[in-house]
Amino acid sequence: MNPFPKTGAIKSLLIANRGEIAIRVMRAATELGIRTIAIHSQEDRFSLHRTKADESYLVGDGKGPIDAYLDIDDIIRVAVEARADAVHPGYGFCPRVPSSRKPVPQPA
């Protein structure tokens, strides 16, 4: 039995990171024709990664920048709301949080 069922191509990607890491992921995704979705904290609302993405959403409203990027439930909320096909954790924030390793709920 294949634990990885066949799925369609990724058409939209939420990048759960900021700064240069996010920009590099976005550049690669754009070259592959994938729509990019950024998240940003309130403090990062003028950051370059936010403007380079096709779409951008505030995450962790009312939280500091580190806590905002570690708000896994809010990141998943944004992924579902933006209809992201996949989430790229980037480097540093989400990959280091064990609770971030859970499946994204499928829209009904």
C-alpha cells in the first residue's frame, strides 16, 4: 500500500517563513509557475518577502514577531483560507517546532 496517495500538482504554496529564505523559496516556486502565499507578523508588514509573494496574510495578530511565526494554528488557518496546496516551512521557525508537523485539514 502506498502511504503517499497520488495527488495533483502543487499550484499554490504558502511559505511559513520570512526574509531571504522566503524570497528564495518564492523565486523557485515562481519559476515553476506556482502561486506564492506569504505570511507576515505585524512588525514585518513592510518587509520585502511580503511584497514579493502573490498574496500575503497577517499571522499571529497581536503577537510579537517570533510568536507570530510560531502560531501553527494560525498558519494553518491562513493556508486553508488562501487555499494553499502545500506549506513550505522554510528554515528556523516551523521546522524546529514539533507541533508544526501535522497535516493541514482539507477544505470541505
